Amino acid sequence: MKKTKFKLLTLFFLIAFSINSWAQKTQVSGKVVDDQNLPLPGANILESGTKNGVETDLDGKFRLEVSNPNAVIIVSYVGFADQSVKLSGSRSNLTVKLVSGAQNLEQVVVVGYGKGSRKNLTTSVTSVKAEDMNKGAISDVGQLLQGKVAGLNISSSGDPTRSASVVMRGVSTLNSSQGPFYVVDGVPGVDISMISPDDIATIDVLKDAAATAIYGNRAANGVIMVTTKKGSKERTQISYNSYFGIENVSNQLDMMNASQLRAFTTKNNLNFTPENDKGANTNWQKAILRSGALSSSHNLSISGGGEKSNYSASLTSIKREGVLLKSDFGRVIARLAVEQYAFDDKVKFGLNVTNSVSNYVNVPQRNSVLLQSINHLPVSPVRNEDGSFFENFVSTGYFNPVALIEHGTDETKTNNLIGNFTTEVKLPFGFTYNLNIAHQKLSTSHGEFYDSYYSQYNSANFYNNPDPPFTKTLVNFGVNGSALRNYYENTNNIIESFLNWDKEIGNHKIKAVLGYSWQENTLGDGFQATTTNFPVDNVGYNNLALSNYTSVGGYVVNFGDSQAYQKTRLISQFARLNYNFNDKYLLQGTVRRDGGSVFGANNRWGYFPSVGGAWRIDKETFMQNQNIFSDLKLRASYGVTGNSSGFNAYTAQFISGSAGTFYYNGQQIGAYGPIQAANPDLKWEKTTTTNFGLDFSLLKGVITASVDVYDKKTTDMIFNYQVNPVLVPVGSIVANGGIMSNKGIEIALGATPVKTANFTWSTNLNIASNKNKIVKLTNPFFIGGDSIRRVQPDGGGQTGATLQIFKEGKPLGQFFTLDYAGKNENGVSQYYDKNGNLTTTPLNGVDYHYLGSAQPKVLLGWSNNFQYKNFDLSVFVRGVFGNKIFNATRADLFRPATAMTTNILVDAQNESPNDLNSYRYSSRFIEDGSYIRLDNATLGYNFKNINKFVKSFRMYTTVNNLFVITKYSGIDPEVEQGGTAPGVDSNNFYPKTRTFLLGFNVVF
């Protein structure tokens, strides 16, 4: 009996164990295909909530053992939307069809205070995924998007310490920063430099006013929405991304070497002075360069979650040496994002914290170093025989550029912290309530130190070399060294509360948002001081107390800008309504009311409405039996946005301050009086945009396209008008009045021409054209003419010569200068006067002509992606066409008469020293700035099925700026396109670099 019981118990245990084992282990097998039923080798199959996963073989097949019969598997593949499959017991011959990005009409787009389906957009929005962004040694978000978005004009140099200039759909104003407004994870106005490129999931670029009006007075220059990576409760993942690169200058100016310059001077009876001619053969451009600048990046991220929460954390370290000596950039970014669900997932709490610490080591007197490196004679050495730096202080404005670097220090350190706490509550009847609270604090510490060596430059007239449109000023470096130190803090506090309603009634879908925003900024909370006369040179800017400036007669401590400290406040209410009938007819309306403290007391509130509509033609009955269009949508929108950036808290206020001196009782007494006039009627600049768009997809998504035509006009443009001092004691007033116009067309095309089991080729092309014009400069109350000459590089012999003009009817960046007419019978350069007659003595500002614009006519970006088995290759070409560049650098190096004191270009060798007109700023130095650049090429290999711990491993090599095709004779045609003096190359161009790097990505 006991034996029988024992046998029964054993049998029961074995049966139970078998059942339990079956319950825990379930076999599933199948095949993963694309939308054309072609197999997808290397697709990832992961059991949700675990690390258990496999990849498909070359035939797209897989076999996986999951933990239970009701498990969920996640199927993913690069370029396709993830798909979740819920099992119901053991499955075999399972076919999973993934939908490509081109076919994924349900793609979610971030549109501000909510999300929307791309298929139902009524506005102009371009989305760029992480895998489609530019590759390379990039620490700047602007460079990630360069050439990727139609209508986005981005220019950058090789300087790792400077961000790229970003202009969207042409310049909208003459006053403020022209860059777009950034929103990161719903937080408006975030400093985009604190976001690691590796942490970005998608970037949505909102271009027309109907898309951007929800951000009111900050949206005139466009809005860029950045979404960072989040954790998933479906999977836990650890990833590490890294690269190592080397950068070298891609091009230099073709200056004469010692033998060429000596032959030129001998030929033209010119002689070097003994102080300069030391028998050397120095390449001064090379002397200020590193032989190879190293760059590296490391990003470690951990993400995952559970049933009620998810998390994502990352640590990024970026290091870039500049190609110029001493220049260096380093940044460390730590980021944590957590989401927690509660009350049956009805409430979601979110916490995002990012801290970025950056160190910028700048080239001391950078622009002067660049200028001196091309001016210096090659017959002079860098150092004398005794090891000291060669100098010739007898020559005015002639300084050793290597010595400038070695004896100076210029550093900036920043600490940028942002914390964002969010609460989302799902309410009955389709309502959702959101509360976002954000705090951002930027601390900036800057220091400059110029040791006693610099004091020698005071006797030789040291002028700085600022970026256009600013003009050179004389710099004095004190006695026995000089130092500058400042520390400032900016804080930004934001509270935003909004209610969303998402309701579907039959064929009617309604999405609405109603919200309130409060923001307070404190800027420039800190101090600055300068001093001179240090006992030793190795002090630096860290201990100003060791100086003794009081013993230096006439020295005045510079305590910084008296208006540095500011406090501003912005209060807003906003609403948006989206109506969708049967997925055919779409309508959107928004309105935002903004109140800001920066404007006049009588006009602190502004209204920014917009309306947009779309017709999904492909959903109509008459389109159902055709096989050409899989998507066809017509869009139209109109909206008003504003601009509040670039204006400080005191712009509209009356300000008194130092106003020079006056003579009284035998002494010059300091004067105090009005320096800025009040304008209580100062109001927002407003930009209205009308946009018509067409989106379509052909042949089941093989070809996709989007076309936008827009008309953008800025009115009430703020400008500093010159007025009669009798009316306004200061003689000027900041007021509204100007008008700026931009009209253009944007085309984006995408295609997958080839797609087989082992090989895929996809291509994307975007083309944009914009026409900019200053329609009006004057104000009815302050009429002071319709033009302003500006941009004065002030090169040798060029006093009073300007290059550009603000002119009604002309674009920003209009060149206005002398018109070169070749040489006369005596070999002297001649010009056309104002009446079209020839003259060798033209007058600056009088005999000027309109000679082209710096604004490009066409922008182009073309990317190609190839995938063959485990190999992938991406090639990206970028082009700019139809713009002009004023090569002031070339003009200043085209002076044969001074070849014995400053170097000249090789192509000036046929010029005569007797032609004292050869170098005058004129059309002779206005060049075609068009170019085509092979911007990026990346070749990678994906290792599959390494082991159970390593999910994927990819190695790649990238080359940036492989070559450029251009007629431009300068260092590089990608000169500054932002600001109010675009297209001027003026002895200040930090050389572009060519980068080679090797990197890898590993996912655990």
C-alpha cells in the first residue's frame, strides 16, 4: 500500500512538473517580412519584459522559447515600426509583417502640448529620426540637422566651441537671434547644447505658423521639438556608443612662400626690412595648427521598466580638440528620465533631470590670430635663435600669432541643469490633465588672462578683429599683464498646465487642448571685474587680488554691462482644436495670448491665432480603385506668430547713464543724462505665414513626397530709429515699423528604388528655395531714410568702406559697394561711378552699386542608404546654390604694394605694386558661394547572434567633409549665414575640418 501511494505521488509530481514546465516554456517560430513580403534578416525578436531574444536568419526565420504561452513578443527592425504580437500557446509558422517608416502613416509627431498622427497633420512638419541624423564628431544639434530638413539653412565652421547658425525659411527680423525656438520633452526654451546627440530619439521641425502659433511670441523663427529616448517596460537594455576620430584642416589659403614672395619683391623692386627678413620660410597658417586634432565620444545608457514604471539613464562624455592651437571643447552630460504609473494607470508621474558641464578653451584673441597668420611674412621665423618669439613692434598692427596663443588664456565653463516634473491624469469622458513644472539654471564662468608679454603690443596699435558687422576697436592690455573674470547665472522657471480632450463620435473625431503657461527668467545675476599689473605671469585670471591696478594711471576697472541683470516674465493662455471627419476632412485652429514684461506698458499683450485645413484625397470614394496613390493629402494654413527674443527687460524703458564729459570751471566733468528713450507703445513683432502643402505616397510607399509653398511676412519689425534730438533727447528710439518678406518653396522626396532579400537602397532628397526682401525700414513717426550702409571690415587702406546695406526692396545681405571695371591703359584698377562712367578715384558710399546677395537661392540635401546583408553604407551630399560671398580676406591680401611688410596671395603675383586701387573692396572680390559637399559617408558592419548577453554589435567608420566642389577661392564657401551680416568672409574664418573616425555601438 505504501509502495502504491509512493508511486502515485511520484506520478503526480512528474505530471505537475511537466505541466509547470510546459506553462513556463513555450516554443514559437516563424518568419519576419516587410510590406512587400520580402524576408528581413537580422530582425530582433524579444520577449516583452525580459532579455530573452533572438534574431532572424538570412531567410528572415526565427525560433524562440518564451516563458509562458501568453507571452508578448516585440519584433523590431531598423527603419520599420515595432510590432507587438501576443501569443496564445505554442505557435509555429508565424508570419510577422513590419511596416516601414515610409508606410507608417500612423507615425506620431510631437506638435506642442500634445502629439498627433502624421497622416492627419494640417501643418508643415518635418521629422528626423535618430538613425537619419548626420554622423561624425558632432556635439551640436544644429549640425545633426544640416541638410536634412528642407528650408533649414545651417552653417558652421570648424570651431568646436561655437554652435552652428540655424535659419528657418529665411531671416524674419533685423534685430534678434534668428535661430528657432527649442522645446525639449515639452519644456520650452531649453538650451539645446545640453542635450547629447546620443540621447535624442526624434526631432520634429515645425515650420509654418499653424504649427508654431501654439508657442506664440517665441515662434517667429520656427520651433524645433526634441524628444529624448525613454525607457520601455517591455524590455531592459544597456547600450554603449563610442567613437574616436582625428580632424585636420581641409583647406588653407594659397599664400606665397618665402621663395615666391622674395621673387615677387625682387621683380618689383621692393625690399624686406632687416627686422623682418631673417631668411626663414615659415608657413604661418600651419604654425598655428595642430597636426591632428583628436575627438572622442562615449555614451552609456540603461533603460527598462516594469509593469508600473519605466526609466532611462545615460552618461555622455564628449571631447573635441580644435585644429587651432589651444582650442578645446569638453562636455559631460548626465541624464535621468523616470515615469511611474499609479491608480490603475490613470495617473502618470514623470521626472526628467539633465545636467551638462562644459569646458570651452578658446583661442586667445582668436580672430586676430587668424588675421596675423595670413598677414605675416614667410621670411620671418616663429622664434628667434635664442628661443624667444620673433616680433617686430616697429610695424604697426604686426604681431606673432603663435605668441598671441602662447601668452594668452581664454576659457569658459558652464554648468547647465534642467529638471522637469510632469503629471498626467486621465479623466472621464476623454479628458486628460497635464501639469509640467520645470527649472533650468545656467551658470557661466569666464576668464581671460594676457600676461606681461602682451603689454608690448600696446605701442604697436593692437586692434581686435571682430566678426561682421562690428568694426575694429583699439585694445590696450594694461601693464604687466591683464585679466578679466566674470560669473553669471541665468534661471528659468516654468509652470504649464493644460487640459486635453480626445473624443470620437461616429465619423467625427475631436482633439482639443486648453492651457496656461507662466514663465519667469532671471538673467545676468553675477559680476565682472578687470584688472592689471600682476607681479608674475603664472597667476592667470584666478586671483585678481594679486594685481595692483591702482598704480596704473588712468586704468578703469570694467565691471561689465550695467544692464546685465534682468528679470522678465511671460504669462500665456492657449487653446487648440482639431476636428477630423471620417479621416477625410481635417481642420485645426489655435490661439495664444501672450503677455510679456519686455515691451511697452501700453502693448504688453499680443494675440497669435492660426487656422489650418487638410483634405485626404486618397480616402475619397473615387480613389478607392486606383493603385497609384497610397496617400494623397492637400494642406493649407495661415497663422500669426511673434518674436520676443533679442530684446531685454529695458528695451522700452527710459535709461540714464554716463554721457561723456563737459567742461566746467577748468575741468572735464563726467556727464550724466539720458542714453535710451522710453517707448510705452513698443509691441511684439508679428510674423504671418500662409502655407500650401501637398503630401503623397506612390506605389505602396516606394516613393513619398511633400511639397510646401509659403509666404511669410514680418510686420511691426522693431528697429532703432534715428530721430530728431528735439523730439527725443537721445536722438534715437527703439520702435516698431519695419516689414520683412520671405517667399519660398520646399520639396522633399523619398524612395526605395531597390529592395531584395539581401540588398536595399533608399534615398531622400530635399530642395528648398527662399526669396528674402526688406519691404520697409521706416516708421511713420520716425522717418530717417530707407537705407543704412553697414559692415565695415576696415582693412588696410579701406577706411570708410562698407560692404552691405539695409535697403527697402532688397534682401538682408545685399552687397552694396564699388563695381570693378578692370584696369585702364596704365594698369590701374578702375571702377564705375554712380552714373556708370569709368573712374580711378571712386568715392565710398557715393559710387556704390547693388552687386548681389548673400542669400542662397537653393538649398539641397541628398542622402543615400545602402544595406547588403550585414553591411550598411550611408552617403550624404549637401549643396548651396545662388549665393554671393564677399571675400574681404582676399581683398586685404591683394595688396602688392605692401608685399615687403605683409604677405600676399599667390594669385596676386601678376598684380602691379603701382596699382594702389587693386585691393579696394569692390565687385572684384564678390564671388559665387555655390558649392556641393560630400558631407558624410559612413560604412558599418553589424555582427549578429554573438551570444546571449550581447544583443547587437556594430562597428563603423565615418568621414566628414570628404570633398567640396566650388568656385570660391577662400578657405571654404560655408561662411556665416546667420546674423545680420551673412556671406562676409573677413579674416576670421576658423578653418573647416575633414574628420575620420572609427566607432562602435553595442547593445546588451
